[in-house]
Amino acid sequence: MSPVSTHQWQNWAGNQHATPRRVTTPRTTAEVAEAVRAAADDGLTVRMTGTGHSFTGAAVAEGVLLRPQGLTAVRSVDTARGLVTVEAGLPLHRLNAVLAEHGLALANMGDIQEQTVAGALQTATHGTGRDVAGLASQIHALELVLADGTVTTCSREERPELFDAARAGLGALGVVTAITWRTVPAFLLRAEEAPMRWDEVLGRIDEFDAANEHFEFYWFPHTEGCSTKRNNRADGPAEPLSAVKYWLDDQFLSNTVFGAINRVTHLAPAAAPVINRISAKALGARTYTDTSYKVFTSPRTVRFKEQEYAIPREHLVPALKELRALFDRRDWRISFPIEVRMLPAEDAWLSMAYGRPTAFIAVHVYHRDPHDAYFRGVEELLTALGGRPHWGKMHTRDAAYLGTVYPKFGDFLALRDELDPERRFANPYTRQVFGD
Ligand SMILES: Cc1cc2nc3c(=O)[nH]c(=O)nc-3n(C[C@H](O)[C@H](O)[C@H](O)COP(=O)(O)OP(=O)(O)OC[C@H]3O[C@@H](n4cnc5c(N)ncnc54)[C@H](O)[C@@H]3O)c2cc1C
């Protein structure tokens, strides 16, 4: 009888747990290949995790858990071509620092920089943008260990189908060991953040989206209040927030005070509308100019659960109106603002923005609050519009549904059948979303 595993794993939000049979920390691609072959010999599944920032069970490892911390080297920096190759476990914040040292940057990114490069990529992590899409669109090449233990590379020229499938592959086609990023020269972003009323935001979304490189907004449920963000490239000089203002806004108000608010609304949900009205008013306007990644990202210390759906861009305004109407009909009491972002079409097969200009609507609850009724209600609304769930954020969709909203879903499954017929890289989540 094999010994009972004592390895415990849980994700950032604390809503996913695993007890893998074995945990190893490979330090080279060869060691990853060795671990995959050893798992096959023992009849175990294998999965590398990132930093566990997915809310779904995407990173749950049942058999062998490969920790990312040994694979963090920067392999090469080609400043002239903007191509930078790093190992899969490097955290995004370290990638950003390395790029900055070489006068380079990612053209667009999401709200945080804690994830590993491979973990963020595998669920098609994105920010907001008019011209530049998500991480999967900023990749030049991938190195992967396949289920048979062989090492392969892919790019637009070399194994292009694998490249299109594996860029956002949920770890189901192979273990990514290295990523070559297509970067741009370092740039400054000027951030303009302003409170705005719901009617004005909805009336001017298209104008804001067309006029800004990165437009997004938050709506405070139960209120008229929104907080808008417009980020555009600037020549400089940099005018960052002062240390005091940064601490006050981004650490104290957005995290410490917001955490306290959520502890209150957890105990007294009926207070959420009043508190949201105060929060929406408290968020003032501010403008600053800083290194791109410092504007794109900010710290998040209040734990939450999240669901995010990607819908065709043209449905955004009707979807938001219907979402607001849902709040009027249901007895939800939600303290977390709803985040709205946009992205041009992407070409990675399982990117949520595949083949269509996309709008993202993200709903959150405090990690201790119930999410079922709220997330289910929003999910019903957005799936009726052909919505695609973010692979790393909570949803209830299965392969039967996903096959109807991803044109290349069948091609992905066929490639998976070919590359991993024994489902070496499967876990409960891939069984849910791919059907086996
Ligand atoms: C506070 C917070 C803010 C967030 N903000 C955003 C945002 O702005 N935009 C957005 O799109 N998402 C956002 N997310 C979601 C997050 O970016 C994704 O869930 C991302 O996948 C997490 O990366 P990770 O390193 O934690 O990977 P994990 O969650 O640990 O893993 C994600 C997937 O990648 C696989 N994987 C990891 N490494 C490898 C590898 N080397 N080879 C093959 N597969 C691998 C895992 O097995 C798993 O399937 C946020 C999440 C949180 C908690």
C-alpha cells in the first residue's frame, strides 16, 4: 500500500485544496522531463502550479505537483528584437524588473504581477486595451515538456498549431518550461482616474474606449457611482504618486480600509449599499505618470472570490443594463465593485478573446461571503450572450457548453488526444472543461 500523502496545497483565495501524492521542484527542463517520465512509470498525473492565483481548480495537482520555484532563470535578452526568454516559474514582477533593466516592457498586462509567467499565460490572463491584447498575444515562442517526456519548442513558424493551442493551454498539453516574450521598448503611462456616474459611463463607453489605449471602470453595485481609469502612453517626465499618497490610496484605502469594510458587510450584508455609496464618493480623481507596469498593476491584499466572463464587445452596454436590472430584482448585497475591461481579438485558440473584440465583466465577493446565487445569476445572464468564462476564475461551465463558444475547441481536444492520450496532465478541472 502506498503511503498517505502529507503534502497540502491551497490557492490564494483558499477555495481550492489539493493533496498531491508527490511534490518536486525541478531545476531544469531535463528535470521536468524526468519528473513527467517518472510519473508515467508510477501511473500518476502531473501538474505544475504557478502561485495559485486561480480561483478555479486549474492548478490542482492530484498526482505529482511540480513546484515552479526552481525554474526562474532569465535565459536570454535580445534587446534589439525585444525577445526575452525566461523560465516558466519566474514571477511577473521579476520579469517586469528584468525588462525594465534592459529598457523593455510588456505592452499590456493585468491588475497584479504576483503570478508566475507560465501560470498567468496558461489561463490567458489579460488587462484592458484598445490596441494591445492579453499575455497570450505577447508570446514569441514556448518550450514545453510533452506527456511522453520529450521537449519541444513552438512558435508561429515552428509547430504553429501547438503554439496557438498551448499559449493558453491550461497546462493540459504539456509543462511549459520556458517562454520567449515579445516585448516593446519601456514606456511611461499617464493614469487618469476619475469618479463618474453610471449613466455617463454607459453613454460614453465607446468614446472612452476609442480615445484611450487602456480604458476600464468599476461600478459600485447598489449605487450610481463608478470609478474610471484611462491609461495612455506619455513622453514624461514621470510624475509618480508620492510615497504617502500611494500608501494612502493603494495600501490603506484600497486594502486596509476595504478589508475592514468587507469584514463589516460580511457580518451585516444589508449595510453594503450604504457603504458602497460612501466608497464611491470617497474615491477621488487622481492623475500620475509612471513606469508602465507600476500603472497597470497594484497590490491586492483583501482576499476575494471572482468570476469573470468575456462577451462580444458589442453586447457590453445591454449586458451592463441587464446586470443592473438584475440587482434591482434580486436581494443581493455586494460590497465589491464590478470591473469592466475590453480587449481586441486574440488568436490563441482558448483565449477568452479568441476571434472577437471582447468585453470582460468581473464580479467578486469577499472570500468569506457566499458567492453561489450572485455568480450563478450573472453567469446565466452572460452565457445567454455567448460569454466565455475566464479559465482561472470561478464558473460552472463544462465541455458541452465551451464547445459552443470556442470555434477551435474541437481542434484543441484533437491535439490533446494526440499529445496526451493517457491524460498525464489531467486534473478534476480539465475533466470538467474538456469532458474527460
Ligand atoms: C488578486 C488577483 C488578481 C488577478 N487579476 C487578474 C487580471 O487582472 N487579469 C486576469 O486575466 N486574471 C487575473 N487574475 C487571475 C490570474 O491571473 C490567473 O488565475 C493566473 O492563471 C494565475 O497565475 P498563477 O501563477 O497563480 O497560476 P496558477 O493559478 O497556479 O495556475 C494556473 C494554471 O496554469 C498552469 N500552470 C502553471 N505553471 C505551468 C507550467 N509551467 N506549465 C503548464 N501549466 C502551468 C496550472 O497548472 C494551472 O492550470 C487575478 C487573480 C487574483 C487572485
